[in-house]
Amino acid sequence: MQITQTVKIMGTLLESGDKKGEWRLRGFGPDVNYPSSLVLEPQKRHYVVGLDSNGHRHELPPLEPDELAFDAT
């Protein structure tokens, strides 16, 4: 199983420096002039059943939420 998660940076993390053409890394957080934040998208899980002779993964097809329903009766 492999889990991936996308992290989006909203806003800007750079600010102009003291010299022309110079840039500095800003921090995260609210700022009146340059708001920035991180947005985490939901994790995605990739299930594999093994590797072929070339080392490529054989992924199982994604499951839809209704396919995950289980009736124990």
C-alpha cells in the first residue's frame, strides 16, 4: 500500500529583500499584506498486488465509497 497526500501552499512565501532582485523566505501564517497558509488534501491510498518482471506495480482499481459497504447480516 502507498499513501499520498497533496499539500497546497496558498498565498506567497517570498518577500522582497533589501537589495534589488533579492528574495527572502517568509513564514506561514496570517499577515495583512501577504496571507499564506497550507491546505492539506485528503490522503489517497494505492493498493498494489505485486511487481511484474520489469518492476512495475500492479495497482488495484480505485474503490468507490458504495463498494466499501459491508453487510454483516
